[in-house]
Amino acid sequence: MDVFGLENSRELVVSWWPKINDVVHAVSPIWNTSRAFGIHVLRFDTTTDRPTLLELVLSFAITVIRIYMIYIILVTDAWDMIFVSSSQLVEKGLDIVLKIPFAMMLFVPWIFLFRKTKIFYISRDLDIFDALIAKYNYPANYQFFHMFSTLFATAAISIPLLSLASIRGLEFWMDHFFVLTFVGFSWSGGLLYNNICNVLLFHILYRIEVINDFLRKSITSDRLEDDLGSVLQLIKTLMRLHDKLSDISTNCSQCFGFSVGTSVFITMIHVLISQLITTFAFIRVMFYHYNETELNDSIIYTIGTTSYCCLPIITIWIAGHIKKRNVITFKLVHRIINTTNVVEIEDLLQQFSEQMNHRSPSVDFRFFDVDWPLLVKACSEAATYLIIMIQFETKI
């Protein structure tokens, strides 16, 4: 049936939203916004699998500008005035932790360039997948994905800008316009980068459920008796679709960082430390050193780091659901094998089963298994360190 409880086989259309006809336009809000923020210089529907001279020049220019702005941040006092606290742990901790994304963003445009071949394959394979399901009148729901992508892009831009505007006011922003604008662009860029990964993973999740829908509804005992030839052709198509999704998920895993595992692993460690410090700052102000300015700052710090913290959680959630949907696909195939009396169908589905055993859509995180216990463990570790920090603070 469902992704987010929605019926996949029913086209979700609203009259007040633009009509979207292909996957390129479906991902365009998040993809083109990230281009505007200097995350990459590529088109999603790129026609070449190698970087062009223009793309190399633009990436180099973006890198030079970022290096210059990082230097400006280091030599001016605007950055130090953003994070003010009576606790050196909070002030210095946030100062160090929140400078790390600036360094990470230096490499992101080059990662995209070096992975341009993978992006070319992702775009092409998604088109092939959608063309195949269109032959069976299955809706691709591009408008829904366009809305989903727009929502993510809007959140990635608005949260950093509103947080920076709230923490010291618009007058402070105008006084330090270039520094705070660069901070906002970099912060939004990091959110957009991670959101591109999440949007593409959601496309994979939806398409796995498309295959499951065909297995549930189109391969029935009545149809096996009436139209064996078309059922055999459908199974061959599903095998090809499943293989395409495996290609897409592998390429996604290799695109975002040196591997998505490395990228998500570093992001998780970073957001865990950031969230730990901001939560400590909030608890400290509320119960031990109450100050209206510090309270306001700690609330904004918490909102900002929570928005960043949500991204790897969403990634793990979607990747975990991809894993579960693959199990459902495997069960559906074997249910048909166990109930059919047609030898040709059984043999073809056995091949499908062997294909799934050998290769299925998945996200390679390398450092850890994709499941909710990972988040529970991370939260328990964070809570332990938070208690230690609070106890240490009360003894000072």
C-alpha cells in the first residue's frame, strides 16, 4: 500500500500546485536551490558523465570564496559575538563545533564533481524505471515528490536565516552583513546537502513499494489462468525494475561524501556533540544560571542544532524502511511461488528470489547497521554525558 500511509497506485494531484511531468522537475526544488547556495554546479539531468571546464572553474571559484569568508570569520569579532555564554564550555564548545561545517562545505562541490558519473546514472536509471512502470499505467506521483522536495528546501533555508536573525536581531546582521550571510548560506547549504540525499532515498523507497504493489495486485491466480504470457512479461519487468533500484541505491551511497556511510557517520557525531552542548546550555540556564539573554540564546541554539540533528535521523529512518520493504518484496515473491501451480511462473520467480539474495536496494552506511536501536544507543550515550556535564557544572 503505502509510503507515509498513502496509496501508491493512486495518483496524488492537487489543482493549486504546478503539474510536474518528470523526475527532473520533481527533484528540482531541492536540487536547484542547492546549486544556488553553492553546494554543487551540476544539473540533475546532466548529459555528460565527466566534469566540464565551466563546472571546474565554478567549483574553484566557490572554493576560493568560501576560504576567503572563513578567513574573514576568523579575524573579525562578529562570529564570537553570536555565541555568548557565562559558561566557557558552551561558548568555546559551540565556537569550535559550529565551525566544522564550514570546512566540510569546502569539499562538497568537489565531491559532486568527482561523483558526476554516479549522478548521471541515477538520473538516467530513474527515468528508465518510470518509463517501464508507465507502460502499466502506474502513476509516478511527480507532483507529490515536487511538494515534498519544496518543503525540505524551504525548511533548509528558513531555519538558519530565522535563527540568525533572531539571535542578535536584524540590526546586528546589517552591521556584520557579509559574515552572517555567509554563515547562513553555509548552514543552509549543509542542510540542503543532506536533504538531497534524503529526497533521493525517498524516491527509492517509493519505487520499492511500486514493485510490491505489482506483486500484490497484478499477479493473481485468475490472471495466471487467463493471461500467462503477460504475467511472465510483468515478472521480467519487475526483475529489471528491482535491479535498477539496486543500481540507484548503490550510486546514491557513493555520491554523498566519499561514501554516504562516511558522510552520515561524521554528520551524526557532529550533530550529537552540537545537540549535547546546546541541551546542556538550556538546562544550565533554566536551573542554575538563569539570564534572559542566555535563555533566549540557548533556545535558538537548540532549535538550530535540532534542525541539523533531524537530517541523519531521517536518513536512517528512510534507509531502515528500504530494508524492511525489501523483506516484504522477498515474502511476496515466495508467497506466489508457494501458491502457484504454473511451472514457468515458479521458475521465473525463483530467479527473482536468487537475484534479491545476491543484490537488493540498500544504503551502505559501513560503520553501523541501519536500524532504530542505533538512535536509542546514541541518545543514551548523550544522556550519560549530559548528566556528567551538569554534575561538573554544579560543583564549580
